[in-house]
Amino acid sequence: MVDTLKYIDLFCGIGGFRIAMDDACQNNGIEPKSVFSSDIDDKCRKEYKANFNQTPRGDITEIKSNAIPDHDVLLAGFPCQPFSIIGKMRGFEDTRGTLFFDIARILKEKRPSAFILENVKLLIGHNKGDTLRRILETVRGLDYTVDYTVLNALDFGLPQKRERVFIAGFREPCEFNWPEGGAPMTPLSEILEEKPEKKYYASNYIRKKRLKSLQPKDEPTIWHENKSGHISAYPYSCALRAGASYNYLLVNGERRLTPREMLRLQGFPDSFKAAGNYAQMRKQAGNSLPIPVAQAVINNVLHACGFAES
């Protein structure tokens, strides 16, 4: 059991991992202390500063490992575009893919007790599994015990089908189990805003096109259009995507999600300040991680490491 836990937040985006860590620590009677954060996106850094009164450093590749403060846990939602179906799936051939090795050099230098990484589900099968094997072999070569799993936000109370890979590593042998989820899903009616502005409504052409495929249901639904143009409707959202079409997801086939709704779908509290414009918030929310899932993983890591009482 520790009184204060120091952590760093790499590729921090707008702070989803930080919120998850702070909540998990506080729920276990631990004072969380962020000692370092970093993100190359200037707009994300401004959003992070507005919410946490801490300005992240910029490009991690330009920051020496020995300049990073000592810490107990390393968090990193490292860039997923090289491994995503939305990108070109070039993996380590993509400059962003090599950013994993910046995580590795920091682990080697600072030797935190544990680390938690997050990425897209497709990382598992990328390059026939060689990419993930290379990641695991790298951290095992640094004398860390490591494991990974895929977790779905739907199983942790969020009305969003969002499957993500989580990788957890430990410097010392310990007994660690992945969280199983099982929380009841928050209904969309509690996520959606009652009176969204007219600017979020799709054009009459788009709405009529949707209605040729489906009819509105009695309960709120989010209509999803896949790459082939097929329309489906669910009482939850398909995964938010940073670079998707503006009409990729439509509430009841009529309107786009508002910034607050997108943040809620990722588990951000309403106290979170959404300072960016609509395009920025779509990108930032789409690149973020499902906070309740990350919090559940962190909670189990805290117990496995002995930071929290079992």
C-alpha cells in the first residue's frame, strides 16, 4: 500500500488515461500524482492544460529518457494509426509505429513497477501477429512480465462498441487478472442531449437516404453506415473514429453526435471542458480511450503491484 503514486502519461491526448488513473487511485485511498505528460498535438495539449492545469511536453522523440521524472506506473495510449484499419496498416514501417520504442527506452531507463498500454484491436493480427510479438519480446527483454487482452467498452457500462487491446507489464512477479466487466450498459437516453443545436442535423438528402434503409425505433438508436454503405441501428454507438465521415454515425438517422455526447460515450465526466471546435472534438474524442475500461485495468494493476490493499 502506498500513500502517493507517481505516474507518467505518454501520448496523453486530452487526458482519458489520466482521469482513469486518478479515479482508480482515489477509489483505493491513494493520492495520484502526474509527474510527466506528453503529446505532439498542440490542440490536445491546450485541452489537457484547460482541464488539468498541466501543459504536456511535446514530441517524445526529442525528450531524453533521463529527463523524465521517476515514476511508479507508465501509461501510454500509443498512436494507433499504423495498426488501424482506417490507416494503411504499415505498422513499424510507419514513423508513428516506431514510437513504441520510445516507450521501451523510457522503461529501460526509469524501470517503473508497472506499465499499461492501449491500442486498437487490429494490433493483434497486424503483420500476421509479428508486430505484437515484437512489442512483447521487446518488453520481456527488459525483464518485464507482460500480458495482453482485448476489452470492449460495452462490457464496462458505456453504450459504445469499442474493442481495444490493453497490454500490462510488471517489473516484479505478481498475480494479475484482467477485469471481466459486466456493468449494466448506460442507456443512450442518459448520454444524448435533449435539445441539440440545429447545426448537428444532417441534410434532408442524407436523412431521406437513411430512411430508405431503416425506420426510426421507439428507443433512441445510433445509425451506423459501414464502408459498403450498409446502414444498421443499435441502442449503442459503434466505435467513435477520429477520421470517419461526419455522417458515419447519426442519432436516430437524423443528426450527428454533439461534442458532449462523444465525450460521454468515452466516459468523460460532464465537468470536462470541451474547448475545441467541432472538428477538433471529433478527432480528440475518437482518439481517446474508454475511461471505465482503463480504470478497471488500472485498479487491478494497483492491487497486483501492492499499491492498493487487496
